[in-house]
Amino acid sequence: MSFVKTKQIVPYTQGASVTVDTTASETTLLSSTGSVGGLQLLKNSFVVGKTYRVSGCGVFSNTGTPTLTVKVKLGSTAVLSTGAITTVTSATNREFSFSGLITVKSLGASGTVNGQGIFVETLATGVSLNYPMTNAAAVTVDTTTNQTVGVTAQWGASSASNTITLTNFVLEELN
């Protein structure tokens, strides 16, 4: 059996870091400043079986043990979400990362995608805490319109000490 080497298409690479702090509102972690490519998936690009990979990393700090929710969205629809996770106590510039796959399952105004991924929080000891970003079933997304990829963060408590900074983000079209 022979393997065909394919080129991965990278529609977007983040150029500038974005920090979310002093708010308990859901806020974007993406910036167009210095970025390469775009975050809009065109309606004509959706086909059953097409898969996108999202990956990002950065640092976070907090006071106490606030909850944090990180989502990857297509338009206003969350296709990957950590749910509200309780972060480690009084973290300072702790590393986090996430990655996930989003696969188109059906097309149309009630089209569907299936997203599965993982969010990793690194402790000061180097130990990693893994949080699933899973869906038990496909998520409805209108594939007849353009969909903008988004990444958001939401702290459970507003504090200037609760910060999350996305330093790197890549959106890849795998097939």
C-alpha cells in the first residue's frame, strides 16, 4: 500500500497575542493583527468528510480557583467546549494548549459537524491536567452560509488577576 503525501492548507495563523481579563463575559481570543489568512470558511468549501484542525496555546494566571470556559465556534455555534473547568489555585503564567478536529458530517441549512478535542492545563510541577472538548453527537451548523471560526474564553469571576492570553493559534484544512 502506498501513501500519498498531501499538503496541509493553513487558512489562518494568529500573529498577535490576545488577552482576556477583568471580565466574566465570553470574549474572543483571536486577532487579525499581524495574522496570516482568514477565519471565514466559505459556504462552497463545505463537503461531507472535510476535516479542519484547530490548535492553540498560551498562558493564564488567576486568583483563587475561578472557572474558565474555552470554546471553538463556527459562527455563533460552539463546536468544541471545555465546559466550566476549575483552574488550579493562584496560577501565574501557566501554560495551556488545546487542539481539536472538526469534521463535516452533513450539508445544508441544518448541516452537521462533529468536533472532538482536548484542553491541557500545565501545573507548576510540569504535570498536565487534560480536559475533554467533546460532543456526544454532531452539532448543527448552517453550511449554506459562510462560517467564521472563533475562539472565546470566559472566566467565572471578573478579576484583573484572572487572565488568559492566546499566543498562538492555527486553523488547518486537512483534506
